[in-house]
Amino acid sequence: MNSRKWVQLFLSTLWIGGGVTLAASFFFKFDSYAEFWQPFQLFQLFGLLLFFAGMGFIFSIISQMGFFAYLTVNQFGKGLFRSAWTPVQLFLIAFTLFDLVYFRYQASEDGPSVWGYIVTAAVLLVLSLIVAYIKAKETNAHAFLPALFFMVVVTTVEWVPALRAVGSDYVWLMIIPLFICNAYQLLLLHRLTGQDHTEKA
């Protein structure tokens, strides 16, 4: 893939991250906007929009760093573990989902219900399965597990800063653009590289 396509991937992912985060902020940070409506404060409101868009750009860059790291780790894992790389990926996926439930629940101080963490992990898994299925359908069956590994494990690793933050608004404000940016890069890569159905992921 030439440099022009890499730049295209970078810029398009950047704008998606900024736009999605900005849109999500209207739902999860509505109170922040409400402060500048009565009375209406144009410059403060514009500054807030720039803040959330900039935050989205940062999320996008985190997503892209994770994506390139994943490409390296996947090739490294194939070379080091060979046939064992498949069970290693399955173990890491299972451990990550377990971590999203058990360790987050143990670390919580206000004692929320464990079901909230279970639902979060389940939704992430289901959406990741959908993305991995589309990737495999558009390329080949061998791409399913690496795609699932990326969408579950790498997305969760990228999500860690928000998971450690106080309050749930930034947790959701970060995971939505991260997941969308990751899915976008994963599903666009084979189109940019011209990968056909006979190639292995």
C-alpha cells in the first residue's frame, strides 16, 4: 500500500473519530452544553465543540496506533507461536472479556451491580463478532479470528484510560469512537491493499 493510501486512511479515520465523539458528546455530556445555552454564550459553546472534536481526534490517533500495533503483533504471533497462535488469541479474547467483568467489578468502589459489566462485555463481544464476520466474508475465513482479537482485545487495551477514569460518561464517550474507528480501519484495509478472497489474513 502506497503512502497516498496511508494518508487517506489516517485522515478519514481522524475525521470519523472527531465527528463521532462530537456527536456522542451531545448525549453523554449534555450538561456541559446546557451551561452555555441560558444565557447563550457563542464563543464558549464553540470552544466546547472544538474541545470534544479535539478529544475525538486523540481517540482516533489512539485507535490508529493500536491498529498498527495489532498488525505487528499478529505477524509476530504467527511467526512465534505458529499453529498455537489460534488458541493464544482465543485465550486472550476470553481473558479480556473476563477482565472487563470481574476486575472492573472488584475495582468499583460504589458497588454497582455486576450485570452492568456483564452486559458491557457481551455487547462488545456481539458487535465484534459482527465486524469479524463481515471481515471474513469480504476476505476469507482465516481473517475471522484475528479480526475478533483486534476488535475485542486491542479495543479494550485502548479503552483502559477511560475505564480508570471517575464517572461513566467518558467511558462511553471513548469506547464509541474507538470501536467505530477500529472497525472502519479493519474493514477498509483489504480494500486499500486489494486483498482478495484467496489470501490469508
